[in-house]
Amino acid sequence: MASEGGLILRNVSRAHEGGYTCRVNGVSSETSWLLIKDVSKPASLSVSPDSSQVLEYQSFSLSCSSSAPGWTIRRFSENTRKTSSCGGDWGVLSSSVCRLQTAKKSDSALYWCESPTMQRSNTVQITVYDRPVVLLIPALPVASGRNVNLTCLTRSPSAASADFYRNDSFIGSGSWSFILRSVSTDDEGSYSCRTGGGVSPPGWLSVRAPPDPDPDPDPDSSSSSPLRSILWKILYAPVSIFYFIPTCVFIYKLRHRATGWSPAGRTRTSGPRRAAEEEEAAAGGDDYDDAMAPVTTQHHF
């Protein structure tokens, strides 16, 4: 008689992968390997406000754009050289959003989303400054062709305008902000701003190049649409028949003329013999046939 026992592994992750055995009365089973497959779509981490620079004591939030449950937000701090999750020693986690109410310099870290099966999203480097001026610059690469708004954030309300620089070269002034229109990969670089209160740390702007256009489809390739193939058959079938039938008739007549085919007598003569018969007919072949008609041949045994 066989008996059964079971063990349920709940909320499995890649940490549960490995070889499993069971033992009954000191007898062990063979080892079976458990593999974990992650079928969830990769998540994407975003920052609000969209900036890699944060003023100390300001708030910011991070969110994972994934519909799959169980994703959390983690970070690696270069100061402590440790990895930790939101909701523990830092941040407040609600659903897939982690909010830091009062940012400190210790919150400068590399952030990402992570699933229960240890699948990771893109990473974002956030730096918290205690300086009087910072530049709000997109933390993630922006698509080519978009407008990018650079904002100079300062603790001094007396400053009325700001100067903006790219790779230490002046590019323009504005009332706290400057717009880069229809950016391209040529706009990538290090940006900073200057106000009466000081100069911001440099921030890097990354621009994604546009995707290569798809090549024009080949109408003669096998990937052409079925509808196009059907239309070609409908259009060219009558034309093919129009040329095919006269060609067959022409070949038929040409072959019979070359071999001396006689439809009436169903006989076939070679070229020289036919020429002799024609000469004989021209010289009175009919009389010759009449003279030969009554002749008979007798055989005696």
C-alpha cells in the first residue's frame, strides 16, 4: 500500500530553486529539480519629479509601472554599500509607489524595481544635495524630438532668473527654466544653472536616438499580403489563357505541316516521298490510278 504526504511552497521565487527530496522511514527519494519561471512583464522605474538631482529635505517618489503584483523598490547606497527595500529603514511603500517625504543625503543611491523572482527594471541614480541650487534635469533618457524643460531650483526666493550652461558653455537665460526644443543626440551633455544664490551641480542629459525606419516591403517576396497575391492571379489568369491557346494551335499546325500529316487519309509520309507523289499527281496521277485499278494478281498452289 502506497501512502502520500505533501508540502506546499507558497509565493515561490527564484530563491526556492534547487533540488528537492523526501524521506520516509529513513529511505530517501531521488532528487528532483525545481525551476522557477518568471512570466511577468519587466517593470519600468520612474521618478517624480523627473530629476536625478534632489534638494535636501524635499520630497520625491518612485514608482514601478508593472501590473504584476509583488514588485518592490530597492536601492543600493554607496555610503553603506548595502542593498535594502522601500518600507524598511527608508521610504513609505504603497502598492508599487515608494515615497520619501524628507530626502536626506543618505538617500543618495541607485534605485530599481524588483519582482519576487528577482527580475529587475531599469536603474536610476538619485543624488540628494544640501547646496542652495540644483538643476532639475530628467533622470531617464528622453526620446529624440521631445522638448526638455530644465528648471533651476533654489532656496533663495530673491533670484529672478537663471543662466543655463551646457558643457560649461552658456546657452541662454530664463525665469527659473529653460526649454530645449526637439532634442537630438547632439544635445546630450552636462548641464548646469547659475543664479544669484550659486551654481548647481552638473547633471547629465541622455537622449535616445530614433529607431531605424522599417524597410519598404518587397512586393515579390513571400511576405506579400495574401490579398495582393489573389489580385495578381485574377488579373493575369485571362492574359495567360489568351496567349496560351493561340500558341498551342500554332505549335499543333507547325508540327503537322513538318511531318506531312493528312487528316483525310490518316497517313503520314516523309518529305521525299511526298514530293514524288506531288510530281506524279501533277503528271496525271489520276489516269495511272485508273489503269492500275483492274489489275489483279493470281497465285497457283
